[in-house]
Amino acid sequence: MKNLQSEIKNLQLKMSCRQGYGDEILALAKKNKKIIVLSADLMDSLRVAEFKKKFPNKFLEMGVSEANMISVAAGLALEGFVPFTSSFAVFTPNQAVSQIRVSVAYNKANVKIVGSHAGVSIGADGATHQALEDIAIMRAIPGVTIFAPADYWQTRRAVRAAAKMNGPVYIRFGRGDIEQITNEKTPFKIGEAQILKKGKSGTIIAHGESVHRALLAVAELAKEKLDFGVVNLPTIKPLDEKTILNLARKTKRFVIAEDHQLTGGLGSAVAEFLAEKYAIPMEFVAIRDKFGESGEAEKLVKKYHIDTEDIVEAGKRVMGRKR
Amino acid sequence: MSIKIKQLENVARNLRHDTTEMLYRAGSGHWGGSLGMADIFAALFFGGIIYYPWKKNQWNRRDRFILSCGHICPIFYATLDRLGFFGDKKAILRKLGSPLQGHPSHIHIEAVETSTGPLGQGVGVAVGKALALKMQKKKQRVFCVTSDGEHEEGSTWEAISSAAKFKLDNLIFILDRNHLQIGGSTEEVANLGNLAERYRFLGWDVFQTNGHIMPEILDTFRKVKRANGRPKLVIAETTMGKGVSFVENDYRYHGRAPNEEEYKKAVTELRK
């Protein structure tokens, strides 16, 4: 009985980011008449079926045509609406990059692009559906704000912030029900890092589902008398340069963990910045120029070396390096 | 012939002249397609088809105009200039600091509703704008000029399908059907099929006109009905390079500007 209760409690704790999107957009639309939700035939996966029910006139089913969904969203935004496009990250941005670049970003159109099912950890669908380069693509397009929230509540806050600000936003998250790091009251500011734990040996920076693994890794490292801090970076762009520079100066060593290619991801962003300002030893826990494959999430995370133990190993490695 | 028709033909001649001069000065750009659409642009903007009050306080009431095949922007710039958009300022096409970008840029010119260049995007933005106007119960229309080559892009057909799905009878596409693209004839380069039939099949009303006979152009646009739940297509059969004999129907002039000799010859022809 006691076991069952704790099981239930655990189940309740795990929630998905996409549910956060669905719940928040519904809440926002009650107040903000300008919000429109577009879907490329992934209404259920993106958890916006409820939105369609409540706001049928604010919901546009675009069919399996992501490129057109983005262009149409740009048109709506240029006429004053706040459109949220809903699809998998492998389709938006990946299947509509030119539309995002010209019709959205170059126009400075107020479009919010929501890309779910990102990362190798979506599991069973395999390599075609595991977006591992979406952040790299979006980072390279000028003027796009990028959020990669770590859990349900942070997704809600990111969606809220996206609706409030003017300009193109990309919101990226995975598929699964995951552990909760934040809660309703956790502050969220665009471009601001969330320091979860301070440490003296070094700092682990992560986004998305990797934040939880970073926390687990810190506990492991503590067993070896290594005192690492953990920073959750829900805004990939603009980068919280101030916090990163401060932590670089104070802790001298970084490990950056993410479910994304090393090329162009958060690690890359931090390295680009620090290489110019204050170079320190860094280790990266990311996908190393590979496509994923089908499998269970936990096994994939292990196989592609972005698991807790990989962060622990990276922590140990970085300790052996000096600035 | 009525005075109005004569005036519009004069406008078209002026637009061809301005376009040729603009391109000659720039040293690069798309001449052929720009010349081919001069009569249509004259009819749309000076013949009372598009409502275009460019004075600030009335700007919101304008019909929206999108040039989805952005590369023929010289004809659009010439039109805006003749409408008085740029005042006394004579900007130079394609030069550093000029609002007249090589392809139309929304952030440089307010009248450019959306930046275009990569084909198959402006058409989708036009659908979005038409949807937005409908949702706000506004009665303005969206006019979108598209090229035949643009119909080789898959996303163009996504836009066409969605416009009919959302019953956008406030949306009018004008198809510049000159049968030529940068690499040759549209029939050789690709496989467009019967464009009118393809549109009809997807739920559009289709109209056809010769793109150079002014009374026919005006008549065709008058026939385009408004509230019937169907988006509209006007296919304008045009001759690329129309008005300058040696440019006409020569696809090699799709993507280049006149040199000095060509410029002088062209201007002489256009003054006749």
C-alpha cells in the first residue's frame, strides 16, 4: 500500500512539456484575443485538441504542410495576430527553414514556433523523427529567441513569455513525461539562467531533459568529493552572457549537457562566447555527429552518451584540465 | 479608345521605361519579367482594381498586395515610385543603403507586405493575410502576383489548397503566365500541366486574360466576383520582355539587366 502510494506520487510528478504547451496556450487565449493556434495535423501530439474545442475559430488545421503553415502564420502575424505553430521539431524548423528564415525572421514577424518531440530521447520513432540539429538551425537565423524549457511548468512559463514578447520565438522540447524541476512559482525571465545549485569545482549547464540528468550527476560527483553546480538554461538565445561569464570566472570549469548535436547547440553557443571573453576548460555531453535510431529512451540516452554517467565522466575529465 | 485606356497604356509605357533605367543603373536584376508585367501593374494600381491609399492615415484600409515572385520587383518599385511613394528621393536599385533591395524587403519598405524572393512563400503569406482580414471581418482584399515558375514549388500548392479550404474569396492570385523561366521554357524545365484546371480542381474560380490588352485586363478583373466562398485566380497570358523587341520571349533576359547599348535601344523603342 505504501509502495503504491509513492508510485502514484511519482507518476503525478512526471509531466510532459507538450502538456504544458497545451495547458498554457488554452489559459492565455482566454485573455489574449490575438492568439491563434496552427497545427500541421499534430493536434493531439502537441496537446492542442482542447484548445480547438474551446476556441474553434482561433484554431487553424493546416494539414501536413509545415512550410505553408509557417508562411500563413507569418501573414497572420503581420496583420497583428500572435500565431503559435504546432508540430514536431523535425518538421518545424527542419522542414520549413526557408519560410522561417525569410517570411518569419527577416520580416521580424511575431510568430511562435513550437517544436515538440525533440532529441534522441523520443525513442521508438527513430532517427527521422529525432530532431538533433533544430537548435543549431534556429541559432543561426538572426533575431530568433530560442527557449528549451526543462519541464511542464517551465514550458508554461516559456509559452507565456513568448506570447508577451514581440518577435519570432522557437520553443523546443521533448515528448516524454519527465521529472519536474520547477514549479508554478519558479521565476522565468527571457535570457536568464536558473541556478539550481552552486558549486566550487565546476558548473554543469544543461537545457531540457538533460537538466534532470545534470542534477543526478552532481549527486554522483559529490560522492567523489567534487562540488559541481548546476545551471538550467531555458533560454538558448539570447544567451545569459552575464551569468555564464560570472560562473566561468568563479568555477573555472564547465560541463555542458544536451540532447542535441554538439555542432551548433548550447555547448557550441557557450564555447563561442567564452572563447572570446574568458576561455576555460569545457567538456560537452551531446550527440557527436550521429543520427539516432529506434529504441527505448533510456537505452538511447545511454548509447548516444548523453546519460547521467556521461555527465559524471565529463565532470571528472574537466577536473583534470586547467585554465 | 477611351481616355482612361490611353492613360493606362501610357502609365505602362512609363513603368517599362523606369524599370529599364533602374536596371541599367543597377547593372543587375530581372528585366524580362518586369517588362512583361507592366500592363498588369498599370491596370492594378492605376486602373482602380487595387484600393491603395498610401497616405498614412488611410493605409490600414488598403488592399494588400504581395509580389510573391519577388525577383520582378523593379516593376513594383517603379509602380510605387509613380504612385509617389518615395517622394523626391530617388533611391538606386540594389546599391548599399538603398531601400530598393534586390528582392523586396518588408523591413525596408512598408508597402512591401512581406519579403519575397525564395519562391513559394509569398503565396502562403498572402493566404495568412487573407485569413487575418476575414477573422477581423475586414473587407479589404489580398492581391498576390505569382509566376508560372513559382508553381514548380510544392509549397505553392500547399498555399493554393489551404486558400480553398479556408474559403478565402478575398484572395486573388494573378499568375504571370509567360511560359519562360531562368533556364528555358516552363514546359521544358518542368511539368506544370494545365494550371487553370489544377486550380479549378482545388476549388478556385479561374479567369483568363491577355496580359497586354488593357480593356481586356480591366474587364476580366471586373468579372472577379467577391463573396462566393472561393479564392480567385486571374491567369495573365504575358510575353516576357513585352515592349522591347529584342527582349521579348528570350529567356536569357530573365535574370539580367540591360547593358549600355541595350539600354539605349530599349529606351528609343519605348519612346516611340
